[in-house]
Amino acid sequence: MELRSSNIDKLDGEVFDVLIVGGGINGAASAAALAGKGVRVALIDRGDFAGSTSMHSSNLVWGGIKYMESRDFALVRKLCMSRNHLIRSYPATVQEIRFLTTITRGFRYHPRYLWAGAWLYWLIGNGFTRIPRFLSPGAIRDSEAIIDTRDAIGGFEYSDAYLHDNDARFVFNFVRGALNYGAVAANYVESLGARRESGGWVTQARDVVSGREFAVRSKVLINAAGPWVDEHNALTGQATHHRHVYSKGIHLIVPRLTDNQRVLAFFADDGRLFFVIPMGPRTCIGTTDTRVERPEVVATEDDIRFVLDNINKRLRLDKPLGKEDIISIRCGVRPLAIRAEGGGGRDFLQLSRKHAIDLNPHDAHLSIFGGKLTDCLNVGEEILAAVGDMGIGVPYPKHRWYGEPPEQVRREFMHQAKLMHLDELTASDASEPLSSRLWRRYGTHALEMLEEIREDPRQAEVLIEGTEYLRCELYYAKRREMITRLEDFLRRRSKIALVVHEEAMRQSPGLREACNILFGDQADARLDEYFATTRRERSEAAAEGADLPEACPSPAAGARQRESH
Ligand SMILES: Cc1cc2nc3c(=O)[nH]c(=O)nc-3n(C[C@H](O)[C@H](O)[C@H](O)COP(=O)(O)OP(=O)(O)OC[C@H]3O[C@@H](n4cnc5c(N)ncnc54)[C@H](O)[C@@H]3O)c2cc1C
């Protein structure tokens, strides 16, 4: 029986210690932390795991350098420690990267002052990364020829980290970790609300795919519904100290602008930091920060113009970037935690991205507000402590629930890969050796893939043209990654839909074969469903004035949420 359907059967039958509603980074990290320590956990999401905010981030793991300006040093210290902890725990996944910041004439601070600030930032981060460096306009030009330095008065380079694959893959690996520890997780299962009964929680759930409704019983209920936390609390009658306000942010994915593996940072016309971020064979540009009233958002013409205008002003390109260069769009809302009473008064852009966990011990209920991918290990640990305080036994309190497999396992994998000359099979346009990519994505399971390739060399063939994904990865994804819709694979387990033109995918015989592997006799239906979704998202964006090229999927967030209502 498939992983998802067998898990749905289990959800229907057991009493869990904890049910988590929402499989973004907060829910996924909480599930991994609890399950890793032996707590009986269930996790549901009404879309795919990481199908909302957690797939629209900038993919950065950072110590919050921008909070240096508001002198929130305690927050910077906390985020720097979280960043260092992630880099240490996930050496293949969370990697240090240089940020080159260019300052132009008339900016509110002199570059030397900002460079001094970067040193302080480095010290607050325990000097964990490479040291900052000052650059004259000439040095900026020499380092990065595409930066327009005509108006520049200097710049500085410092380090933070980024997610080498993408945010959604990072989140899914926590879900996968939770499954390894016995958690029962299912995507496309919606909570319709929950009630207290006999001292526990009964959550009414609906399988979004089949429409079947059933009850999930648990002792504790965790609301990790991200931007929809308040909405879900209204369904369960929970009053909280915090609530959310929303800030929309978009990123545009365009052809690779520079071969250098560094982030280019600028201050946009609105004074906010603005990035050009490497994304494998592409470049990701953004972001925006616009207050919105609802979590379901679409990239509008104004958002797209803002990003294109700002980048065209700051780079020296042969031809300015236009809408025809956009390969895909990421668009989501940051759920920002504020005090429920009178918390809306602060300047919106100054609101910090700290998370808050509201507890209701009387009802055994927790709500997770705000947060960042960067803070995920702290969220997991804090949830563990809170659940323990609510009287749930934690059988293995010392077990380490996060991190990549130990170094000796990695060395064994690399040795086996070398003996079979695996890297000679690396696709010609790949951005890294095949062995590095397989290790980062699958950890110990990458060893099984080596075995499959030894048995049948066809398993090492790239299946979908223009991507790096091998036949054996598709079989693995079918078995272990709960791919329910094609988009789950193309957009979240992999980043194919972000970096490959939609038209190329439409024409790809390999995509059809991939669908056969993933969905069997449902292959055609899943393929049609995927292209119908991208068409609908484009017309939703068009309704907001953003007339996007045919080849541009994913302009909308929340579309799948609305679908499931
Ligand atoms: C533009 C942008 C850039 C960002 N950049 C960064 C960055 O570089 N670094 C960083 O650390 N952070 C960044 N962030 C912040 C980070 O992405 C978010 O804080 C984080 O992803 C929020 O995760 P979450 O789990 O709270 O919410 P989500 O990821 O939205 O997860 C909530 C889940 O709950 C599910 N759900 C809702 N209601 C129900 C229900 N009734 N039943 C079942 N499931 C339900 C939803 O389907 C959803 O999947 C960025 C955010 C944005 C928008």
C-alpha cells in the first residue's frame, strides 16, 4: 500500500500524543523533534508539505544582519547562533556564502560605517564565518563585472548561509526524518477544526484527494498552520496572546546572471535589502515587502515591475531584464507575529521576524506564530519542552533528532561512489558532481541508489531533459517522498519547475516517463492537472494586471489552499 494511504488509515485509527496541523517548516521541524524523541506524532497538511510560505522564501539562512540597524543585538545573536548551528549540522545542505553589498551615493550610511557594522555582526556570530572585507568601487567591478558601479561609493563583503537545494526540500527532509522515527504524516489532509472530548482533542479531517472525512484523536494539538494560524484557532475556539499580520514577498527566477557563487546585495528604492541569489542554473532576484490583509496572494504587475526596475538600475546587463526573461515566480506572505492586543502600532517594516509559541496548558493546545527557516531547530526544541511540560512522556530525551548522517557514513558513500566512477555520469550542464548532489538530497539512502545503479546502469540516466534527476531518484521519490500531485515533485521535492521553462517541460518525453513511474495509470491525469494549475495561476495573475509569458508557472500562492476549501 502507498505511504500516504496507509498513513491516512493510521490517522483514522489511533490516539496520538500530538497532532500537528500544518507541514511548513514550523510543523515539520516540530514533528521531527517530537518523533525523534519517541513521542507519538501525527502531521497533516491540507496541501503538500511546504506548499505555502515555506516554498517562497529567499532560501537564506542568516543571522539577521538587517536588525543591526535597529540595534536588536539580542535577536541578531540568537539568529547567528541558529545559523551556525544549522551550518554545522547540515554541512552539505546549509552552506556559507558571501554577500557582496554595493552602496551608492546618497545612501543613509557610508560604506565604511556599514563595513564596521559587518565586523560587529561577525563578532556577534562568534567569528564563525569568513571575515568581512571592504571593497572600493573598482574592487567591486573587478569581483563582479555585472554590477553597475557608476554611482557606487564602495561596498563590503560578509558571510551568511543559504540552502543549496531549496527551502521546500529542506522542509521535506524534516518530514521524512519524522516518518523515519515513526510519525504518521499525510499531505492533502485538511483540518476542518477540532473540539475537546474526554480530556483530549478530536480533529475533524478531510482527505482533500478523495473527499473522505474522518476524526484524528490526540492528547495535544499543535497549530502550525503558518499564515492560517489565526483562522485555525478560530475553528477550535482558542484565544491567543499573539496574532499574525502579513507581508507579501516575491522573487523572480531568471537565466543565470553571473557564474560567481555569491549573493549580490543592494538597497532597493524603498531602502530595503534586495538580493540576487544563485539558484543552480538560474538566478533568483527579490524580494518585496508589502503589507497585505490576506494570506492568499498573487504577484501583481507592480510587484514584478518593482523587482525588474530595481535590478535593472543596479546591474550592467547587455539587455535589461524584462518579463520575457522570467522563468518562474515565487510569491508568498511572511506571517509576522504581533501582540493580539495593540500590537499593530509599530512600523510595519520594522516588525521583527521572531517566532512566538502561545501555550494553553488547560486545553493542551499550542500555536506557533511567525518565525524563519533559520530558526527551525529552536522551534523544534521549544515545542519539545512545551509538550513535555503538558505531561506527554518523552521516552528518548537525549536522542539527536536533526542533522546530516555522520562524517564516516559520508566518507563511505563517497568512497563507493568513487570506486564505481559515479561522477563520470554527471550531466554535462550540472552545477556540481553527481555524488555531492545525491548525498545532500538523500543522505544514507544515497547508498541504496549506488546499489541500484550497480545492478542496472539505466538507473543513472537523466530522465527529464534539462534537469539532473536520474531514473533511480524517481523510483525513490515514488516510494518515500509522498508525491501526490506532479507539482509536489516538480516544485518542492525538486526545483525543476523553478528552473526549467514550462514549454520545455510540456514537450519533454522524459517527463511523461517520470509520470508513469510516479503515478502509474494515473500518469496522464496528473500531467493534465499540473498544466491546468499553472494555466489557472497565470490567469489569476493576469486578473491582477500581471500579464506573464506563457512559459512562466507559479505566480500565485494560496491557490491550492483555496482549491481545498
Ligand atoms: C518572501 C519571503 C522570503 C523569506 N525569506 C526567508 C529567508 O531567506 N530565510 C528564512 O529563514 N526565512 C525566510 N522567510 C520566512 C519563512 O519562509 C517563514 O517564516 C516560514 O516558511 C513559515 O513557515 P510556517 O511553517 O509557519 O508556515 P507555512 O510554510 O505556510 O506552513 C503552514 C502550513 O499549514 C497548512 N495549513 C493551513 N491551514 C491548514 C488546515 N486547516 N489543515 C491542514 N493544514 C493547514 C498550510 O497548507 C501550510 O502548508 C521568508 C518568507 C517570505 C514570504
